[in-house]
Amino acid sequence: MELTNKTIIVTGASSGIGAAAARLFASEGASVVLAARRPDELRSVAEDITRSGGRAVWRSGDVLDGAYLAMLTDLALQSFGSLNGAFNNVGTVGDMIAVPEMSIDNWNTVIATNLTSAFWAAKAQVPPLKEQGGGSIVFTSSFVGFSNGGLPGMGAYAASKAGLNGLVQSLASEHAADGIRINALLPGGTVTPAGGEGNPDALKFVSGLHPMKRMASASEIAQAALFLLSDRSQFMTGSPMIVDGGMSVRLL
Ligand code: NAP
């Protein structure tokens, strides 16, 4: 049990990597606070966890609203008495389109969802962790924006994730002396709704980019998040941790 007595916020917990992570963290002893917009999906993940003997609470909301992220911290403290970490995993790809044709609405939504939400999350989560002497925060970034070789049609997404990697480095440095570790997790292509699940052509194309010639499962990425949130990674902070089936080795 890697997360016994730890309370962890998981955003993007209604599907894909976040849902797999919420289930895994709870099975490793964590009390989890689940967040995303769709209430039915969140309720279903929370019910699975409690049926299996775990502890979960959930509230639906939109991470574009900083007050929602602040409320999640309050919910963790009220429900379980502490906050020990967060897996800030929300993300959206947005429209796959070249920048000259991209709408400003798409640009703003992708940057707000993937990058500005991380700013709100840090503002809400760092103070309580500092007060209790430490913790671990993980942000889901991506191979895109780091080692993707410039995949076309992903300008907003790549910019948001590259910005997130920079934010993580500054946060890590600002709060290392407070005992708070802050890392980015960079998955390669992962079979989820956002990763092309149900679209054989997309899955084949993305699988082919990886030297392993396959994509990750959501559970494999959740295992890496578990490592970053657990005490096994206690000398790691500010790291862009790549979990990409060798993609970066091939392209960098
Ligand atoms: P997913 O299944 O579509 O999950 C995305 C999650 O984010 C959902 O739970 C969604 O829930 C939530 N979300 C999106 N916008 C939100 C908002 N404004 N407010 C609250 N919640 C919001 O996709 P995934 O692949 O698991 O993605 C998880 C993370 O991994 C993302 O950051 C993504 O960029 C990253 N990633 C994915 C891949 C891949 O190939 N799949 C590769 C690298 C990185 P609701 O719709 O219910 O709000």
C-alpha cells in the first residue's frame, strides 16, 4: 500500500487516465477527491471505489473556474482531515487544425484548460501542503510539446503542455524547501477517449509513432503517477517524467 493515510485530489477523474488513477490510488490506500465536469461518470467511478472498500468523494465542476479548484481543497480537508497530494490531470486536445485556421476560442479554451487550470490548482493546493509540512503534486503534461517532433495541428495543445512543463519547474523550485515535490508526467499516446479510443485509424497512426509500436493503457500511466505521488520518488522534484514507450529516444 503506497498511499496509506494520504488524501489525494484527482482531476479529470471521469474517464481515461484520471479514472484509472483514482481507482489505483484508492486501492493503494488513498482517500481520493474526484473532479471533472460530468457528474454521472464521476459518481460511477466513486461508487466503484467505495464498493471495493476504498474512500472517495466527488464534486463536478469546471477547472476554468479557480473557485472550483479551491473548493476541492476544502472538500479534501472537510472530508478526510488532510491534503497530501494532487494529480492535476485535466486536459483537452481541442481542434486538430493548423494555427492560421485555428479560432481564438479554441486557442483560449486549450490554454485555459491545460495551463491556466494548473495555475489555479497550484494556488489552491500549495498553501495547505506547506502548512502540514509537505506533499506531492503531479501535473499531466504530454509528449506533445516536449518530444513530439512537431506534430502538425496541435499548436495550442503543444504550447499549453510546454508552458505547463515550465510552470512545474518554477513551482518545484519555489516549494522544494517546504517539502512539496512538484513533477510533470509526460505520457506517450494512451488509449483513452482523448487518445483516439474507438478510432482504429487514429490508434494505428499513434501506435506507429512509438518504438514499442503500441500505445499505453490508462493503467500504465496511472502507475507512473502513483510513483510520483508515493514516497518512492522522494528525491524527485521539477522533473518532466517521460512515460512514452521510447518515443522521445527516437525523436530527440
Ligand atoms: P480523457 O479520457 O478525455 O480525460 C480528460 C479528463 O479531463 C476527463 O475526465 C474530462 O472530464 C476532464 N476535463 C476536461 N476538461 C475539463 C474541464 N474544463 N473541467 C473539468 N474537467 C475537465 O483523456 P485522457 O487521455 O485520460 O487525458 C488525461 C490527461 O492526459 C490530459 O491532460 C491529456 O492532455 C493527457 N495526455 C493524454 C494522452 C493520450 O494519448 N491520451 C497523451 C499525453 C497526455 P469531463 O469531460 O467530465 O469534464
